[in-house]
Amino acid sequence: MDRRRFMSWVGLGWVASSLPIALVACSSEQGATSGGSPSPMGAVPPSPAARADGFQSVGAIADLDKNGQLVVKPFGAGELVVIRDPADSQSLVAVNPACPHKGCIVEWKGEKKEFVCPCHDSDFGPDGKVLEGPATEPLQVYMAKIEGDAVLVKT
């Protein structure tokens, strides 16, 4: 075997043995799964842990009142939007804002007291129920409550 062929095989072996390390280093879940801090490359930190009763804190009531809603990313498999129940200002409503029709993210329109899908104009009530299609399924709703100054949602 000549020197050029030998060096080609050494280079190929180095690349092949480095590939698993490169894949792990580029993984966006590395910080969250290894217990370390999140990657500075924009990895999203894990959501707060649920308490023994299944509720987890998702924000402050002051932020909810200031903005009219809390948008929580990530929450479970997606997002979460928390609003005050228009029928009872002491109660909260928490929904997964993914429209069941095509998966677009619905927006809370406080003046209309509805969630509106920007893609196909489906309208949902504050309780997540379909008011106007094309969506036929309601938004996924979670139990939510106020405890002290915190907004809690049951996972």
C-alpha cells in the first residue's frame, strides 16, 4: 500500500469516527437532556416541572393582566395560551392554540372574546368550542387557576 492510499484510509477513518460526536454536538436537545445549561445556539429550555398535583406555574397574574393573555412556549407538545374567562374574571381559561383544522396558531381577540384562526377563519369561544368552521373539533383545553400571584395550569 502506498503512502497516498494509506493516508486516504486514515482520513476516512477519522471522519467516520468523528461523525457520532458531531451529531451529538449539533443536537438541539443536548442541553435539556444532559442536565446542563441550554445551548447558546437558541435551544429552548425545558418547561417548569409539574407539582405533585399536576399543576405547573406558567407565569405571573400581573403579566396576564398587562398583556390580556399569557403565551407559553413550550408547554407539553406545543404552546399554551392563558386568558381570563370573559364570563368570570376570577377564572382562567388555558388552551392549546393549534387549530384542529390545519394546525395554524389561533389568536385571542379580546374585543370579540374569541380565538380566531388566521388561516381559515375558524372562530372558537373562550372555552375552546367551535363557533364557526371550517374547524369541527374544539381547541384542547387545560385546567387553570390562580394561586397567589402565579398562574397555574394542570398538565
